[in-house]
Amino acid sequence: MSDAASTPDAVEQVTQDVKAVKLENGAAPGAANGTKPEDNAVSFKDAFKAFSKFGDSKSDGKHITLSQSDKWMKQAKVIDGKKITTTDTAIHFKKMKLMKLTAEDYQKFLEDLAKSKKVEVDDLKKKMTTCGQPGLTSHVTKSQTAAAAVDRLTDASKYTGSHKQRFDETGKGKGIAGRKDLVDAAGYVSGYQHKDTYDKSH
């Protein structure tokens, strides 16, 4: 009798565990509870939990910091450097007067931010629930940005001033000749134009 009574609770627990595993593996939990996932969307609560654990192995998933929030918003392209910046998020986060926000407080933070920036809070939340798992897209962006920076910095054709003198027309380095003024020990004075023209038969 007691076993039968505890079965629904056990089933519910297993369901929650499966949802958690699916969230960890990048699947949309929305599919498990009967709702249709849109663009791999997860519920706001599940996304909040995932990002509140991002970079903090000791987090219980119930509180989120400003740093974690900014990472989430950057990944979701809510922070775009134009309409909403990290300065905006910092101002509104500090208004809450807490170092870490619960999901309820975070909702208030989002509403306050959306109101001041004249955007719909639902639009922000939609972006934040369809941006994927924490860190999924930022690594690609960082590696692409780094590669572009390396290409730009190693393109000798764009060098100017004294740095330009270190390379020949093909972009190949001249070695030490491109870095130091080497002394000509041939015996001629500096600037002499007729070097090696003396007739040795005299």
C-alpha cells in the first residue's frame, strides 16, 4: 500500500531527473513536458538554472550573479553594445541591492531593464531561452575573432614606419638586416657612390 502511494512521487522525481539530464546534454526540456520546443528553446527557469551554474561548480542553480547574467545576455545577443550594454545591466542589477539574484528577483531586474531601454521583456526572454547551452556559441566567436586578429597582425603589407623596413617586397623578413644598421667595413666613406669601380691595373 505504501509502495503504491509513493509511486507517483517516484515517477515525478525520475521525470525531473530526466529533464535535468536533457538540459545538460543540450536537449530542450520543453519536449518532455508536452510543449513544443521552438528553436531549441528551454523554459526560462531551466535556462536560468543552467547559466547560474556556469563557471561556478558550487552553485545550487538558485541564484545568478551579474557576471553570469552578462555572459548569458551576450550569448543571447541581448547585450549588443548598442541598445543594451554591460553598463546598463550593471546599473539595473545594482538597483536590486543584492550580489546574487533569485529567479523572481531576476525577473524584476529584466522588467526594469526592458522598461528603461524601451524593449519588450518577452523579446529579451525569448532570446535568452533560445541561445543554447552556456558557452556554446561564445567559444566559436572568440576563436574566429582571435584568428582574424592574428591574420591582421601578421600581414607584413600593412606595416608602416620602421617596421616596414624589416620586410622585402614579398613580405619575407630580412632578419638582422631589417632590425639593425649594419656597419659597412669595406673602407669607403658613407655615401660614396663609386664603390668597386677603381681600376686595379694602375
